[in-house]
Amino acid sequence: MNHWNTNLGPARISRRDMLRQSSAGFGSLALAALLGGKSQAGQTPFEPQPHFTPKAKRVIFLFMHGGPSHMDTFDYKPQLQKDSGKPLPFDKPKIFSAQTGNLLGSPWKFQRHGESGAWVSELFPHVAGCVDDLCIINSMYGSNSRHGGALLELHTGSDTFVRPSMGSWITYGLGSENQDLPGFITVCPTLTHGGVNAYSSSFLPADFQGTPIGNASIPADRALIPFISNKSGVPYSIQRKELDFLQQMNREHLTDSGPDADLEGRINSFELAYRMQMAAPELQDISDESEATQKMYGLDQDITKNFGRQCLMARRFAERGVRFVQITHSYKWDQHSGLKSALPRNCMEVDQPIAALIKDLKSRGLLEDTLVLWGGEFGRTPVSQGENGRDHNPQGYTMWMAGGGIKAGLQYGATDDYGYYAVKNKIHVHDLHATMLHLLGLDHQKLTYKFAGRDFRLTDVHGEVMYDLFA
């Protein structure tokens, strides 16, 4: 479809733009599809599609809020061990969070694991057994040394402006595989350092915002999808008639008013909430999981049961077609002090559940097309803060991926001899986003949305796909 631009001549308009600008809009198109009909404009309901054949269908993001210490977990630095207590032999970054001292070697031992021989700390014995399924990236870096900015950069691509989250971009580009559940679910999300902006759809249609299940202050076994029961006691048949009448009025208003993102979002939300009443209770009832499975995730132990349930729910959501699932181990990884006592407990809380998730996905044939991402908003410094802590470090840190077309058993990139700066095969957060989208069949330069007079994308004007990471 062409439109005329007096300055540029004939120009192409995308199908997405045509639908957004039409009188029907996303909301009525989606509602028409849900009700089995066509829109009033007679157009076919919008069907998001990948740009090319994807390697992954969905994402599970394991977010370690606070910034895990990479040189104590997945980035072995023997030179740091040798020089512990000495001054750093090169300049520290000009921008930092707090005053730091001399080099601080890791208190924990590292060992090679698997056929890949990847180095993993003794703090992650269970994940160490899965290293041949992991792609460990030791050369991540970001742009912000503060939690709020770094967290939003990781989640949205911007550390300065409110932008759509990566889960919203992915569901916008690909839609959902299950019409009875949200396409983007975040379990026990953090309440700080950006809060809702970490899973907001911002200026994208409201349909693509993440659905929070509980929050960081609620135990995972009490974090349930809302709208799962008809509390008024009205029969579902009557509720359906009431909803049909409400939606008819909404559609009439939408036809008269033209595109209205807020109204379109409400139309879709009402319909999804109604359908979730049927799907969510069964999904969130884990009594159908075997005792062996629940034990594998650590639900029988106090220290692992909370994050273990999150990991188990992530698998259940993934196998039912939820496109993007995030689970959060909330704000426990910020070890400015108490490194020797707090970090081991953090790792113990997540190690067994994460390994169980990877093994469970693999045994069910889901790991092949599920991209699992692990990491925090930055890493920590190899120099000490006080006697027993490490400061924020976005200059070089570790994240890892598994499944979804990623090259397994790979330890990629490197920081310097002490773990301060990424120096080899550096991967910025923008590159990570571009790579994730590519694995999902989306070209990060083409996945755009026009807002306030310009085209926006998750990677803005940045980002390179890291093809070396692909299987």
C-alpha cells in the first residue's frame, strides 16, 4: 500500500502502520478475531509474523536483581587471586558508585566442568552440571553504573527515557501462542529501580505490557494471575452476555472516535481476563506435577522453594505458549558488604532451581526453541569496597544463555586479567537485544514503531547481531 509524501515522493507504508492508522485499530481487529468474525472495516485481523525463520519461539529471563559478582561465579580470574590485596595496576573508571580499595580475590574455588571445560565457581554446583548446555558470555558491558539506569537499559534498551520493555517488543513482533494467557508474564517483579517501567509497553499498544504475577514482596506460592475467578457468583454465560454488550458499545465508540490505544487496550484486556478465568486456575495448580519434579526444583527445601516455584511456573507458562516469561530473584545481589555471607546464600537459593529448569526444558524438548537468559543489570568490581564487599561494575560482567539456537558449551569473550573491563569480543546490552531478536526471527532494525514523529526500536540506533553465538 502506498501513500504520498510531498518531499519524498511515493513511500511504502507497512501493514502494521496501515492497521494502526485505520478506523478499525488493533483493538477491534483483535476483538473480531476473538469473537470469530471480521472487523467492521472488513480487514483480516492482524497476525504478527517473524521476519525470517526463527530458532527460538519464546524467552525465559532469569533476572538476578542487584548485579551478581562475575569473578565469584562464572569468570575465573587466577591473576586476581595472585594479586589480591595489591592496588589495581591500571586506572579505575571515571564514573563509579563508591570509593573502592585494593584488589579482592574470590573467596571461592573454581573448577572446570563438562566436556566444554567451562570454569564455574563452587557456588553453582548444580548449574555447573549444565555447562555444556550454556553459552557463557564473559564480555558483557553497559552504559550506567546505577541500579535504576542499568536495570532499565537491560529491560528496555534505554537508561534515560521510558521505553517499551524487551518483553513488550517481542510480543508486539510475534504475538502470543496462547490466546487464553498473556503473551508476556513477569513473576514477582521488583518494586524498585524502575518498577513497572521494567515491564511496561510504554507507547506500544497496551496489550503488550507485561502481566505481573505478585511482586518482590510476595512469596511465589501466593503470586497468582489476577482475574482467575468470577467473584460475584454470576454464571459465566451471563458474564459473557454482559461482556458482549460492553464490547459492542466499546466498538461503536471506537468506530466513531477513530484509533484510541487506551480503549483498544481495554477491549483486549476484558476479553483476555474472561478467558483467563478458565485457563489460569489449572495452570497455577502444580498438584499435577510429580513429587520427583517438585523435589528436583527444590520445592521441598526452605532455601530453594521460593525461586524453585518461580522456575517451575516459568516452565509451565513456556509449554503453554507464553512468549516471554521473566522471573526475578529480587534485589539480593548488591553486595557492597557482606559478600562472604550473602553471596553463597543467593547462589544456593537459585542454583538448584535453575539447573532443574534447564534439565526439565531439555527433557521435554522445549529447550531447543526456548531461549533462557540469566544475569543482572551489571557485575561487581574486582577491587574491594570496605573489607568484604564489591561495588557496581557495568564495564565488564557475565550473562549466560541456553537453548533457542545458542551455541551450547561456549565460553565467549573475556574481561581483563582482573575482571574489571570487557576486552575481548565485547557485547553491549544493545548487541544482546539485537541477538535475542534475531534468534526469535526478528530483524532488530525492522522491528519499529512510529511514535512522536519518529520510528523507535528496542535497540534504538545501536546493536549488532552476535552471529558467533549461534549454533
